[in-house]
Amino acid sequence: MLKNSFLVLLLLTWSVHANAKEIIYQGKVEGMVCAFCVYGVSKKIGQLPEVDAQTVNVDLKSGLVSFHSASELSLEKVSRVFSGSGFKLVELKKVDQPTLKMAVYEKKPALVFNLNNTDIKKYGAILESIGDIASAETGKLVIKAPESLETELLKPMIGGKQKIARVQFDFDNNKEIQIKLYLRAE
């Protein structure tokens, strides 16, 4: 009896996962002028509970954005995340395949930069250099730091830049900062 119950439960679990379908959306956002804007748009869309934040992809030049969602979304619902931000979602549609391609990055970081304190003003030139490398190589920055330092860390790294580095900011309230730079895989 227990064995049969287990098999039924296993089959039900499998069928629910097999029927769960991710929806791919593509839209157009107006108001972006630099890499910091792209980060803001990516972050806002990625905060929607239905959206897989790792799939959000934004192109500064075209204003296109694509992402995967676990459920149906409307233009109005996604637009609300931009309220008061200066960005405007003007189009949103379901697509079979996004126009934007996701970059693939090396598995090991090319650079790991650790700060054992949060006094980052001393490191402005270093942070700007890391950002220059990341944007020139269209790399990916993975930053682990207190949430209160998000803007202060990102401004020298991506603010005002026209080339985009992908940024993943993981909040950690320790008094340490870690920045990893991943380069695109060949």
C-alpha cells in the first residue's frame, strides 16, 4: 500500500512539473540612457515573483527586454514596477524565442576583488577600472555586499557607461564586499 501511494505521488509530481510551462516575454522599455539604467530595469523586472530574475536580458541600444515567467503577465502589471522610475514599458508580448541572446560566461571568475570593510570611497578608481573591463569585455559582475552600498558600488562601475556588463547583486549584510568578474565564454 505504501509503495503504491508513493508511486502515485511520484507520478502526480512529475505530471505537474511536465505541464508547468515557462512563458517567454519580450518588451520595449523607453527612458534608458546608460548601463546603470539597464541594471535598474533588469532589477525591477526580476523582482516580480513570477519572473525568473536570471533570465532578464535588457539591451540599451534597442530598449528591448526579454525574460521568462512562470505565469501570465500583462503590460499593466509589468509597467507598475516602473512607477516613478523614469522608465516606461511601451510594449510586452509573448514570444517563442527572444530576439535577445543570453551571453554565456566562463565558469571561473577572471577577477575576484575582496574588501574587508565598507569604506569604499578609497576604492573608486579600482571600482571604475573593474567596470571598464567588464563593459569592454561585456562581462558579468557578481557583487556580494550590504544592500545599503548597492548604488555607491555600482555608480563607479557601470554609471554612465554605454557598453553593458551584466550585474548580479547579492545582498549580504556582513561588513565585507566581494566582486567577481566573469568574462564571456568563447
